[in-house]
Amino acid sequence: MRLKGKNIILGITGSIAAYKAAILLRLLIKEGASVQVVITSAGKEFITPVTLSALSGKPVVSEFFGANDGTWNSHVDLGLWADLMIIAPATASTIGKMANGIADNMLVTTYLSAKCPVFIAPAMDLDMFAHPSTQKNIETLKSFGNTIIEPGVGELASGLDGKGRMEEPAKITEFVVDSFTRKKKLQNKKFLVTAGPTFEKIDSVRFIGNYSSGKMGYAIAEELADKGAEVVLVSGPVSVTAKHPGINVIPVESAAEMFAGSTQQFPGCDGAIMSAAVADFTPLQPKNRKIKRGKENWQIELQPTKDIAAALGEAKTASQILVGFALETDDEIENARKKLQKKNLDFIVLNSLNEKGAGFRVDTNKITIIDRNNIQQNFELKSKKEVAADIVQKIIALFPAEL
């Protein structure tokens, strides 16, 4: 009875996977939850309200108004009642309506009124799921703070094989239970994260930059926020976006701007993760006009930028955690250890450009973590999301045991 006392709205839409909703409903009830089913008209073509009502012990809600008796169903009351809302299965049509606020049925109006966390379990054919419009709508729903329960890969109703199968009811149930029972290990903590490259101005149209995509830093920010932390993300110019509502992005362009933003934010933080690829040098005399092409060689005099990690290392208090990154090509471990000591870091994350699949412009990374006790942890090649989880777990371990 791990969900005893919890009120859950189960939204069901017009998908062949609607039969799984009956199994999910039964499992939620078995765990002690009180479940109110809200079903679309298309959903009733796949599973009957009689079946769902028998399993839930409640009348199924589908229409705004009762038949000819003046009664009506309040989506506002339902939204206030629920501790959690799950839409499973969620069709491409319903996902599109939710993303764009098209409130033409009871399920979408209830979603728009919900004050609780919302989980969405897509179910559709692989081409529909992969279509840019569906993916855009899913990203929009994520940006609203909704959680997408990724569909599985396998045989679909069309006879094709691919991604689009609604996740199995038992796994969704465990996901729901976990959402209520897990402790947000970084609740009431605040972190600074730097991400992306910096652009150092040469003239009005040219700059010195690097290949950093910002994906690693943004993944770390998302993982910290998912663990309950408030995150300030000082970001250089990137194309990725922060989706978690607990992340406050401060966009910057140059190393000087990133230095100012980081040093300003750090005193109010419990820790900082310096994952940005900050330029080490910047033009001494940048021009405000375009420098014209000439026949002679063009020489640019560069000066060192301010060292952000070193500045934060000097300012760091005993209660703050500071994590740095080292991207190396030669004498990697030795150089990372020197940087760890020099900048007063609690640990450093080393990644090498010599490792295939690691570094810039890829979705994976392979890291080594070295801490101030000279303990070295080597990790396999993983997605940057998984790497972020490893880094944040190391951070959690540095806080007092009660976390």
C-alpha cells in the first residue's frame, strides 16, 4: 500500500494501448491510491467506462455535462483534488492539444487545471512518435515541467517494429511510487553551473570560440534540479535549452561576462560545477568595426582571461563544494591533478579528446573523477545524461550523511 492516501487522475486516450490502462489502474488501486479515470471519447472506443468504473470504484468522467439533468463535471475541482495526473496512453493528438492549450475535451481541460505533477506515457506508431511535430510538442510539455515516460521499442499495432509502445503498467506504477517516496536529496540546496563556450570578440563580425555544445553542463543542471536543487546556469552561446523549471539561465557571451556572472552568484550557492569551456585568451584590442581583408598577414595580440575556477576556489568557504572540469590531450591525469590542487577544487572531472565519443559536439562522454584525496574513479563511455548522474551522485556524497 505504498500509495495509500494519494489521489491520482488517470487520463486515457484513443489508443490500442488503452487496454494497458486497465492494468495500470488495477496496480495503482492495489497500491492504495484513489484513482479517478478521465477518458476521451476516442478512448471509449477502445475500452469501456464500465470496465474502468468497476476497477476504480468511481464513475468514469468523460463529458463536461451529464445527460439532460443539468449536472456537470468540474475540471477545476479535479485538478485541485489530485496529487498526481497520469495520461496513459497519450496519443499524438492529445499530446498536441496539451502542448498548445486546445481545451476541447474533459481530459485536456483537467490537465490545464491540474496543480500537481503530470506524467505522460506516449503510445503511437513509430513514425508518428518520431515526427518533428510530435517531438516538438513533447519538448514543449517537458518545458512546462511535465514528465515524459518514454515509450518502449517493440512490435506496434501497425505491424511495424520500433519506438512507440506505451511503457508497461508495472514500470509506470514503480515510477509513480518512486515519485512519491524518493527523497529529493538536494532539496534546499543551490548550485551554480557554467556551461557552453565563450566567444571572444575580434571585431564586429569575428570572434575566437571553441566547439563546446553545452550539452554536458545542461545535463548536470537538469540532474541537480531533478534532485531538488535550485540551479543558476551561467551559459555561453548554445543551441540547447534548459527544460526543468528549477533552472534559472543567465546567458553570457564572453569570458569576462561569465566571470562576472559566476563570481556574483557563487557566494549564495552551496556549490558550483564549472563545466564551461571558457577561453583562456581574449583579443587585447577588439575592434567595433569589421576589419577589412588585406594582403599582409594579420596578427592578433591576445591577453589571458580571468580564471573563474581559481577565483571561486579562493572565495570558497568550508561549507561550499567546487567541482572543475579538465579537457586534456597530453599528460591527462597529471595535469588534472595539478588543476585540482591549484584551484582548490573538491574534485575534478577529466575527459580526454583522445577518447572516441568523448568531448565536444557529441551526446556521450567518458570521464575520470579525481578528488582531493587523490582517489580516482574511471567510468565507461555513457550518455551525457548518465555522466551527469554520476557527477551529481559524487556531489551528494560530499554533503553530510543526512542527505
